[in-house]
Amino acid sequence: MSATPPTFHSSDCALCETVIQTAPDGYILAARSGAILDVNPRYCAMSGFDRDELTSMRLCDLERPGSAVFADLLARTEPRHSAPSQLHASMHRHKSGTPYPVKVRCQEVANDSGDILVFVRDLTDENANRQQTHLTQYTLNTMTDMVIWLDADGRYVFVNDAATRLLGYSRAELSNMHVHDIDPFFDEEKWRQHWIDIEQRKSFTIETVNISKSGSQIPIEVTVNFIEHDGKRFNCSIVRDISERLR
């Protein structure tokens, strides 16, 4: 009778087995030869292969051609149990043939067989979120209108590039300023009343004036938008220079 194939449990305690099997990231147990001995459900889900398919494969089969994290690891002639594991960027191959980005950490297990425990994090959503963030930031900073976030005290929390160009202040300078430093129609008391109006009405448009760093008076149209985020309240304003309109 053939021996039972090694599992995660055979290389660690029952608690570790539970953690690995329920982890949000993929885990792979492989022999020094590169043969895959076991995988957790998360890696099956991200790769599209089932456990039986994966345990008939080798580590190098998982990577897209051109990615060589596993090939480099398996090329070592001696196990290095004490070597610190490192994260490596790689591209794995989905069962459909589609490559997907991952971060991989390989740890050689301190056992007689020198098995390898591989941690795999799917970066697909993370990369998509990063690209979306970059696109949002690019959009904000190429707008001709000012985008200004103010907190309940009237402090400048965020401004886009258009705001720094029109007002003449840097982001660092504005982060230490309040609305009443730039808008002559809002002192602290009027801002408090305005904030109550913002919370009640949520979104509306007003016209006012901002004074730039050079002292120029700039007539503006402000579209107010009340936003709550992470338990904090903000006024996200879209601000348009209406100098041409008033001439």
C-alpha cells in the first residue's frame, strides 16, 4: 500500500492546518523536487485548478513563461531552513490560460525532506484598485475646476492642482489654512452657520470670492457636497472661476 501523501498537517500542528485551510491567501506545500504535495482552497479558487489537478503538477507549471521564482528556488542545491523568506513578484497562470499577478513567499520547511511552503497573494484586485486610484488622481489634477475638501472647521483637507494654480498657495500652505483666511465673506461664526446648512441641505451652489496669495479677488461658483467618510464629515466642493462670466 502506498504511503499517504504529505499534507499541511504533517508539517505543522492542527492549529496551523486550520489557519492555512481558511486563509484568504493561497498556500502550497511542495517537495524539494518541485512536485506539489498539497494546496489550500484559496489557491484552488485563484488558479481555477482543483486540488487533484494541482497535486499532479510541479511548482514551475504554475508560473507564466518568463517568471522564474520557483525555478530559481528549486535550482538551489542545499536547503536553507534559516534563510529569511522574501516576497517576490511573479505571474501565475490561471487554468483558463490568463496570467494574473501575485506576490510569492517561499519558506523551506525545517524537516528531513526539505519541503517548501509557498504563500501566494493574488494582486489582481489590488492592482486594479491602484490603477483606479491613479486614474482618479490624474482626473482630479487635470480638471480646470478646483476640487477642495474642507472639514467641519473649514480647514483645507485636500486641494487639486487647479486650486494651487488659481489661489497661488502650495498644498502645504493650504493645509494650514481655513476658509476664512481666503474668503472675505466667511469669518468663523459665518462658517459655523454655513456648515449647519451644508449638513442639512447636503448639496447646493453658492457664489462667493476667494483672495489669492497675490491679493487678487477671484469670483467663484461653489458647488457644495456633504460627504461622510470613515466617521468624518467633509464638504467636497467643486469650485469654478466665474471671472469671465461676470465681465
